[in-house]
Amino acid sequence: MTWRPDFIAGNTRLRARLSAMLDASDYERLTDSSLDAAVDSLGATAYRPHLDRCRAEDREVLDAVTERLRVLLRGVRGVYGGAAGEVVSILLARHDLADTLALLRGGRTGQPAGERLAAVMAVGAVDEQAAAEVADAVDGATAMTRLAAHRLPDPATARVLPAAWDRFELTADPNELETSIAASAVHQWISALTRSGKAARPVLELVKAECDRANLLAVLRDPADDAPRQLPAGRLDPAALLAARKSGVTGLVAVRPEWRQALYRYTRDGELVELEWNLDVAIWRGAVRRLRLGDPLGADVPVGYALAAECEARNVRLLLLAARRGPVTDVRPLLVA
């Protein structure tokens, strides 16, 4: 990867696409609607090409939302070249890693091939053909072998897959298996993004925030005195995380003030599921905010655009599921835009 990635041309093209994303008025039209009415409202937006031949009662409607997200994310990589394209490929590599782990988990647990494929986004290095071949594996060992043969999620991480699987066969610990694979990938991302300098910092900060979130949740879930296997530290080192489990979150808030509300709510309620959601929301909102307020010449734009697309898909799924259930719960407080 070369120095000084140039994001200007790609940023200009992504900003021109923002008008096709849903806004607050679109979400309001989907709120408190029947499922048929919600699907009709979506059909008047950029979702229309993806909703053709869908019936409101079908799972295909939610699949159409996922397909729209795939199109948006694949389009992010397509507008950047050179060093900027390499930085953006790491942004999308978050999905490559998730796809790899989903395929390996599906093989290990014996899920039907269709379910394994349904969990795959295939917006970066993982393409649909390779995913289908891995999803057809008879067991986890075969899935691992096929992933390694396809050099997924990236060549360096693919090389650690056999050793990680050998250790899993001794420990039978799926969390350690997946964390060791993820840690290898994240080390590669951090090294590459650090070399790319200031312009790539928004992607680096996103990666570090997601690592801190995962590590914090792993420590809080594990009752052992020692820290469980973790991803590379972002701003929060293992000692700080262990101290938080024993002494409270004040030290974490000092390092990550943007998580203040989520951390203090956890101190009050002790709900890990709620903490996980609230940390996610803090990361999503911070990234989307940078799309409009961040550096227009750097990676703030692709980071914000990609996470805005992910949030849009999440919002639409929540609204469609609410429409299917009927007027039981108001999901508007859960929407991130």
C-alpha cells in the first residue's frame, strides 16, 4: 500500500448517491403501517428494483433489503482506486471476516448450505461462487480447508486457519477459534491502515472501536480472573478492561467518552445485551455523523457512507418486522440515521 491515498474523486461520487438513501420522512411513512402499506411505501423509493416480484408476506421482502445493502456496499469499493481503494477494501474486509466466520461456523455446526449462504454478504474479497463452494462443505474441517484454498478472508489470515482449527480440535472452544482468526485479520488491517497515514485514520478508528467493543463484551461475559482471548486492543488495553469488571466503568469513560451513556446505563441495569446494542449504536452514530461533518478529503466519507447504508438496512428491517407484528412496539427509538 502506498502513502497518501487520494479519496477526492471517490468521495465526490459517493456524496452524489446520498440522495437515494432513505431519510426521516421515509422512515416515518414506514412507521405504524400495515406490512402491505410499508412494502408499497418502500416501492416508491430506491428499493423498488429490489422489490419486484416480492409479496409482502414473503421472506423475500427482507432478502430484498439485504440485496439493496449489497449493491450499496459493492458500489463503495468501485469508486476508489489506488491506495484509497486499498483503504476502502479494509473497510469492506469487516464483512469478509464476518462471512468467513459464518461459513466456518455453519460447517462446524452442520447448518444447511442455504442458511450458511444467507449469512454471507459477499461485498468484498468473498464472492458468491467461493461462498457457495465453502457452504457446501460437509463439516467444519472441510469448510476450513476450502476457505484456506480460496485464501479467505485474506491471504495472511488464510494461512493461520489450519493451525487455528487444529487448536480448536484440542480445546473445543469456538470462541477462541473465531477470535484467533479475527485477531489475525485485524492485525493486518491495523498495520496497513497505520502505514496509510492520516487520511485513512477514520477506518482505523472504526476498526479500533469495534475491537474495543468486542473485547469489553468478552471480558464482561467471562467470569474468570484472566482476560479471555481478545482482538488487538484499540484504545482500551486488557488491564483497563479487567479493572472495569472489578471496579466500574469510570476509567473506560475517560478513554471513550462517546460511550458514556451506554456504560453508565450498564452500571445501572447490568444488562449485557442492552450494552452490546448501545455500544453498537454509539459507533454507528459516530460514523454516520462524520459523513456530514468529517474531512471531505479523507476516509470519513466512505466510512460514513458504508455505515449509513448498514444502518438504513437495519432500520428498514426493524420497521418491516414491526409492521408484520402490528402496533405492539414503537421501534422509532431504535432507528439510527
